[in-house]
Amino acid sequence: MTIGLLGFQTTIAAPVTLSGIGVHSGSPVSITFQPAEAGTGIVFSRSFADGSTVEYRAVSSQVGNTDLCTVLGTSLARSVATVEHVMAALYALGLDNVVVDVDGAEMPIMDGSSFPFIEAIESVGIVNLGEKRRYIRVLKPVRIESGASWSEFRPYDGTRFEVEIDFETPLIGRQSWKGDLTAQVFRDELSRARTFGFMRDVERLWAAGYALGSSLENSVVISDDDTVVNVEGLRYADEFVRHKTLDAVGDLAMAGAQFIGCYRSYRGGHKMNANALKALLSDRTAYEVVEAPVRSQRVRAREFVAVNVPEFAPWVG
């Protein structure tokens, strides 16, 4: 690989706020990205009307429900849901240390993609903190299967995603996206891909208390006759697999560190992504924690060296 990986930790240059509604709750919600010191990690801080707060570090061990979205925390009343689109933006832009203040139960869905978060972060800028960044480097294949679905990590000199989906509807069918992940690639090829769903599932989801904020403003909706309901159509011809890849980026960001390796999946989703990450992190022979050998801005993947880490390192799920 010739793509250099960032050798130093980063944060945002100034606070920035976004407001919208939760896609499942339908309730108004605001979030503020706050700069944080080196070693903080990505932290979600939820505030309540009574003045209390709860914090979750965005790591595998804090992930709860993954049925329809990725949730931090196991208590429904105090969890933070739908974090994957935010996490994808933070991960792709190489942000290590940010506190995300939120005044509701889930992230605002915005337009159903990561692009509004990318724009907000780029509007304030990113700063180098001068402290070495650590990566998780995959050393051997780790694979999980569930029926016809599978996900796996493989060694690779860079950060790569290979995601394939297969839906019975002819509108989607079998689609795949493959590529090395950089901030520019994510911005250009993945960030604007929106979440999607089927009209036939709407009443069932509403009855279960989900998708109450879903609309044509924040979701690609597929009709019963297998056409796109949204007047503007698709943003990419294969927007569906690109969004699934976006989700995978956000879910794997729960490693608590950037990773060096290739992630592959077939008919995956939030649960498969989360379980594959847990399988990797539970096998201490499958990965090593590395950092740049010298204080350098950009380092090639193969030049990183292994370091000793505490037994209860934050990225161990």
C-alpha cells in the first residue's frame, strides 16, 4: 500500500451543533460535537430533563441492541441509538477524540446518510493533537457465519471494505462495493448513501414503535411494485450497497481504534458487523495493537510496530 495512515491522534477544532429528528422515535434531537483531549476516544454523553447525564464510550463492549440500528447501552430508557452514521463520519475523517453531546435517545437521522455530519465537521476543521495514534492490525482471518450470511476480517496493508448484498427484489438484487477507505473515498463514494426500507414493512415497524420519524426526506423507500418512491430517485445507481458499506464503517468504528486490515461481508448488517468485531477482539492472536515507530504525520501501514497495551484496553470488547 502507498496510502499513508495518520500517525497522530486528532480532534475537531471547535464545537459544532446539528439538529433534526430521530428516525425511530420521531422526536426532535440536537447533538453537539465537542473537541476532546488525546486518549479520550469517542464518547456519547446523553443529557436528561432532570439534569442527569449518562456517558458511553463508543467501543464494542458498550454495544447493546443491533436489530435495526446500533445502540450504545443496554437500558432502553438511558441508551443512545442510531449512532452508526455519526460513527462512520468520525471514523472516515480520522477523528479519534470527540465528545458527542446529545439531548435525546438517538442521533438525528438528518437526510439518512453521513454527509451532513461530514459537512459539519469539515466546517470547523480537524486538529492534530501530537500524540501517537494506535491501530488494530489484523494478523489472521477471522470469520463468522449465520445461515447464508457471513463476515470476516483478513490481513491487509491498509483499511479496506468489501461488502456484498443480495435482495430478492429486482430493484436491488446482488450488489457489491469494494475499496480502500480514505476520507476522500468515503466522502465521494459512500457518505451520501441513504438508509432504505420497504413500504410493506412500514406498518409492522410503526406497530413495534420503530421508524416513527422515517420519511422520504431521510430514507429511500421501495414500493410494493419494486420501484423507488422518492421523486428524486437514487443518488448512486447502487446506493443500497453503498449505504450498507457506510453502516459497516460505523459499526466497525466500535473497535475503539482505526484498524489495518480488510473487512468482507455477504448479506451482513449491524448484528453481523458487531459480532464479527467481537470475534476479532476476543481472539488475542488475531490482531495486534500498533503505532508509528517515529513521530510522523503519515506512515505506511507496514511500517507500524506492535506495542504493549494494558489488559483492559478500551478497544477490547
